[in-house]
Amino acid sequence: MARIGFVGLGVMGGPMAGHLLKCGNSVKVFARTPSKAMSLVSQGAIAVDGIPDLVKDTDAVFLCVTRSEDVEECLGALVPHATPGTLFVDHSTIAPDAAKRLHSDLESVGLAFVDAPVTGGSMGAQKGQLTIFCGGKREAFERALPLMSAYAKRAEYVGGPGAGQTMKLANQIAVGGSLLALCESLAFAEKAGLDLAQTRDVLASGAAGSWAFDNYGPKILARDWSPGFSVKNQRKDFGYTIHAAEELGAAVPGTRLVDRLLAELDGQGHGEWTTAALFDVLVRSDPDSWK
């Protein structure tokens, strides 16, 4: 049994903390909105009043928040109270440069850090079937692996500090392309008068099939725009991706296009909708605007 602290109990972090509890670990949780911790407390988690309490008498602290700045703020509150040797595992998606800096800062005070962003969506978190990209020192990864196995179908060491975040950005490029392919295909089928449910089913069974067809296809058929993974978070990740690509001299035209399309939803006040709502943008778009 490990003594774990967990901060960030959203659609991803909440289920992940729950899996850690089910494996018999002692889990302390913190949520700025206390109601987000209630379900975990009913399962045996200990709710604490402040972030610094997460690190007291704790072997490892897990973070699953949003932006680089959020991770830095949390660690700023945690690190002064941490015992040397404490392991920090960050499941947030942040800028690779920020992850490298945090590795260096924590290592300088005797703490271990793994940048470990996840993919698999809210259903993957609920089922304990996430894929995790891990960067940092291998010995820190080896310490984190048995704990992450509670909710991972695959957790892989991909390189040194920041490598986990870089791999996640490569993942987001592929995710964006798959999302556009799904939404563009189904929007075309609807305009053509094809049966949309049949289109999704038959295409998913062939070469066009993808995770997006399997998981986002049903949401499009139901016009269910609840996240899932939200437009605003996808655009946040694309921002990190485009910045990293510019530094590397890498071309990411597809990512830029999907970001531009999602910006329409964001600008209409729909940043909390699922990214599958891109379908709605394409159905309503003037086709001449994309020539």
C-alpha cells in the first residue's frame, strides 16, 4: 500500500484517483470545488483542506490539472513541504519546456519528477485503460509504474525530461487529424442524404475506422456535445503543439486547420463542448470558405 496525494479531480483525474483507491492505496485528495471529492471520499479517500497537506507523510503525489501554469502553482505549494525523495507524477498536458524546467527544479531539492501525460479520454480513465507517455529519469519512472498500472493499459518510458510531453504533442497531432477525418466524412454523408448511423458503422469496419469513429461517432449521431475532451482543452494542447513545432521547424498544417475550426466553436462560447462538435461546424459551414 502506497501513501498517495492526488490533485485535479476532473473527468480524468477523478477516475484515476478512484483506481488507485481500488488497488488498496491510501489516497489523499484536494479539490478547489469540494463536491468533486465527495465520490472519492465515499470510496475511502481522505479529503484535505489545502494542497500542502497532500504531501505530508506521502510517498508520491499525482497531478492532473490543465495548463503549465497550473502545474507550477500546485508544485509551488507542495514542494516546500515535501520530504526528500518524494515522487511527483504529472499527468497534465503541459509545454515540454515547462516539464524540463520542473524536472530540474525538483531534482535540485532532492525530489523525483515524471512528466506523464495520458491519452484515452474520459472513458479510458473510467475503465483504467489509459496510455501514458513518461519522461524523466528511468528510476523515477520505475517507481511510478506500479502505481500508474492501476489505470493504464500501457505506460511507457519514452525518454528524458520533457519527452513524455513531446510524445503527447505528437499524439495530439494524430488525434486532431482523426477528428477532422471523422467529422468531415460524416458531415459529407449527411449533406448527401446517406443514413448517418449506417455510414458511421460501415466506415468504422473498414480502412476508415479509428478510435475517433468508435468513440466520437456515437456522440455525433446523438448530437451529444458533452465532454469527453473539451474544445478549450484541445485548443490548449494545440497551442503547445504549434509552439513546439515552430521551434523544431516542423510542419503541422493539419493541426493548424483543426485548431482554426475549433476556434469557431470556442468563439461562440462552446469551449466546454466535446471536440466531436467539430461536426456541427462543418455541417453549417459555407463550403466556399474552405476552397
